[in-house]
Amino acid sequence: MVASHFSRFWRLSTFSLFFLLTLSAPWTLGSCAFKKPSGLTVELYGVPPNSEGRKSFILYALSRDSLQPRLDGKKNGKLEYALDPALSVPRGYSLEVEYTLTPRKEESTTVKDSTPTPGTRLNSASSGNFMLKTGDSVSWILPQDGRFLGFSENFSTLRYCVPLTTATLGSLVFSSTGADGVLEIQALRIVPRWFGFRRDGTTLNVTPFVSLQTPVPGPGGTYSIDVPDQFRLSDPVALSIGGARGPMTLGSGEIKYDYRGGSGADSFLLGPGNLGTPPFPLTLSASRGPDSMVLQRAVPPPSAQAAIPADPGLILSYQQNLWRDKRFEVFSWDRFPSLLIFDTVSYEIQDKLFK
């Protein structure tokens, strides 16, 4: 017998979304006479170069105020930018905005957190927020802190990764509706799409549609990733958990797992065969939250003969319709890759394999 942290049973689960979107008309370059390089670029990370082999693209300022990528939240201003020509974006990618938030000189030493609470419905007139509008006519509220995910520390940098739903990116507009502090844009990147959160030292990486419900004051609660249809990845996905401490319960659609936990911080991966179809809502309930919860494209085995890495406790839950051979599948323990584990469709097949 191989020991494992996991056991499995079924449950129907639902959860609400986070960061509701607002729709508005896109900006076009031709509507503005002012156009100068802003000093900002849009970089391609993990994305094939364009037809000319380029991976860096100039972002043009469409107003004098936009030449400096700083937005005072109390002035209700705008930073307006364009890519000329518009940047082609492959399907299944996102825009990552890296930014900092600092107090205004006349204010206190900290920035008030007005990140929306889970399930809050907002519109473009909602006060106290920094907003980002992408060329696909969708507006996003930029998080101002990590406290909405239970992180108490002050992050020096935030990276917010929003899904792009159109084939081109031509414009970006940053605005404020009376938010505290000053937002400064540090970098813009096109990256492979993912959902969830990841704490990386003093940097918080986060996406829309992730939230934390805390039943009682204090750390822990129920984390959720629940992505609307139009933003989901069409490829098989995998869920990775980092810095897991103590027992927790993980749900994916109608599937549920119990994780007993070890003596320290653990990390584990659930591949496509261990997630629901579709995988949403994804929920994780724990008394102490993890450092990361990331849903992204699954990395296929390097060859058709290579074993699929998995925790032994998850192997019996792996969906047989995803086996590469209808008779059997071969796995490797993710912590001990040299240990191979076979699961067969019947005892008859098992006998034939090992005789």
C-alpha cells in the first residue's frame, strides 16, 4: 500500500464570482490627435513572437497626462494609451499589469484598501477604485491590497492578470473613481492565461474571479476560483497548490477531496483527470490558507510513453476517459518520479501486463 494525503467523495458545490466587470465602448486611436511614445511597452512572455519576430511593442500616450504612468486616485483622471498597429493576441492569453500603490504626500503612510468584497456588483461609477479598460470593451477593478485574500502584509508590487477575449489589443485606459493613493504602472505583459493567486515575496500575483469567504474572523476560510464561460481556457487545465498547511478540503465541480496535510508546508498538483468537467467552481477550505492557488494549462507528458505525475491518493480518482490507453494508464509519484504506478481497467488486463 502507498500512503497518501488524499481521499475522495462527491458533492455538488456552488460559489459566487469576484470582480464583476463593466462594459463600455472601446477607444480608437483616430479619436485623439495627441500621440507620443509613453516610455511604456507591452512585452510578450511565453507567447510566440509576432510575424516580424518582435516581442516588445511601444505603447503610445494619447494625452499629455499619460506620458507619466502615474495616476492620482483623488483627481479622477485618466491615462489613455494605444498600440499602433493593434497587437495580435493569440487565443487563451492575458494582459498582466504590474503596478505599485503609494500614499499621497498629504495622506497617511498607508493606502486605504477598497478592493471589492466577494460577490460585490459594481459599475463604472463605483467610487474608491482604480479601473483598467482593455480594448475588448471590458473594464476591470484593480486590487489595491492582498487583504481580500487573507494576506495581512503590505505588498510592494501587485501584478493583476486579466483575460483578453479579442484577437487584437489596440487600447488601454486607466482611470480612478476617487481611490486613495497614487497608482504607478511599472510594466505590461501578454502572458499565458491563468486564474488564482500567488504570493511571491513582496509581490502579489492575482487574477479576477478569485475570492475568499471567511466564516469567522482570522486566517483561513474558503477560497474560490469561478470563471465565467467567456473567459475560460479551452485547453485541459491543472490546479497547483503551494504552501499548503494542515488539513483542507478541495472541491472541483461535483468532485471533492480531503487533504490531511503533513508537518510542514506542502505543494501538490491536480491534473485534468482529477478535476471536474468543467472544473468550476474550484473551492479550497482550510483553517490556514496556502501561498498560491493557480489554475492554468496542463503540461502534457514529454512523450506518449511518459508517466503522468500524480499523488497516489489521486490516481484512483483519475478519469478513465482521459487515459491514453483504454486498457491501462501509468503514473509516477510526483514526489518520487522513479516510482511507477499502474492502474488497469480490469484484473484480466492487470494479469496480462505483469505476466
